[in-house]
Amino acid sequence: MFDSDVWLDVLAQRQPFFVVSAQALNRVAQPQVQGYVSGHAVTNIFYILRRQVGSETARKLLSRLLQHLQVASVTDEVIRAALQSSMTDFEDAVTSEAANVAGLEVIVTRNTSDFATSSVSAVLPEEFVVTLSE
């Protein structure tokens, strides 16, 4: 599961994170890697991008990236579990629970400390890249 910060690094070309976040996202092209993004993250990313690049460009950028990623559902179960989570940031709790319900192995984020109590391990983009290179 790719957290929104990794997506925004790439889509908004945020430095100095752009290169390593792009490398992490590019790993979904490998047959053994299935990338996901949480459904709520897509709407948040669109909202942020739309203000920077306009609605049409934001839609095109998201569509391009979603060609290689699945959207993890944010269901009633996910929201209720996130509300009960010990995680302090609700958005992160939703990401964590969506990853858990989808049976995913890791959350790729630059904010690993935000996921310290997540049932799904969080790794930095550079750790994700190195792990898959081994």
C-alpha cells in the first residue's frame, strides 16, 4: 500500500523525495509486486493536485498511475476499525485498516512513525526499493 505522501512526492515532483518515491512506485511493474493505494487517498491526492495543476491534469496524472495500482476499498469495516484504532491520525488509521483488510504486507510511506501501532508494517520508500532489489 502506497501512502499518499509517496504519491504526492511523484505527482508534484517534490524534492528531495521525488527520485526514491518514483523508484518505489515503479516497482509495481515487477510481476511479483502488486501495488495498492487506499480509496480515500485517491480523493485526497486529487484535491491537493487539483489546486496545483488544475482538475484536468490531476485526473490525467491519477489515471496514469492507477494503470498499475489497485484501489483498496474503504468500507464500513475499515472505517469502524480505524475509529477504534490507537493511531492518533485518523487518515493514517484508515490507510492502515484498508491495508490490513486487503491482506497487504507493507505500507510504503515517508512517515513510518505514524504507523508504529499499525498491524501492517510501514517501510520507507528506499527500504522498499532495496528489499525488492535483493
